[in-house]
Amino acid sequence: MSLNKIGEIKSAQGDLAGAMAAYEEGRKVRECLAAADPSNTGWQVDLARSLARTALAMSKTAPAETAARLARAVAILQPLDQAGRLNAQDHTMLKMLLELAADGKSEPVNPAAGN
């Protein structure tokens, strides 16, 4: 079972601290993978998705960190999009993250879609 699934289960059970811990552990793994091979589009997208997921999980308790993580996810995805390296689903995620960043909100995106 992936750390994201564990986080989703814990969140559904009302264990938000446990969910955040699982999401954070998964994000740290993705940070290492993305740093190890910056040319790997899949790992970069996974990191952006993980940043968005953790941002949403902390949106009510840490708005500044939420904004920073969403901005970082966008910063990862935009160059990939400009280079034509995002699939349609990831392009849609980028559009939603841009809307969230512009609105200063953290609700309507589901970065887990497709994973």
C-alpha cells in the first residue's frame, strides 16, 4: 500500500495528523527521486502532485506553507508544460493549481487523480 493511500485512509478516518505524516513521508521520497533525476518527467510530476496533496492537507492550519507548496508545484509543472512533457491530466492539474494560486484558495483540486 502506498503512503498516499495510507494518508487517504487516515484522513477518511478523521486522523488528519496521521494522514499528514503519511503524505509528508511520501513527499520526502519523491523529493529524493526528483532530485536524483531532474529529467525524469514522471518523478517531477509525482513531486508536484505530492506537494499539492500536502498543501491541501495543511490548508486550514498553515496557509502560508500551503501557498508556498502550491507555488512550488506550479514551478515544477510549468516548464514541463511549456516543453510539451505533460499529459492532458497533468496539464489540467497545472491549470487548477494556477487557479488556486491566483484565488488564494485550496479546495477544488484533486492532485491524487490518476495515482
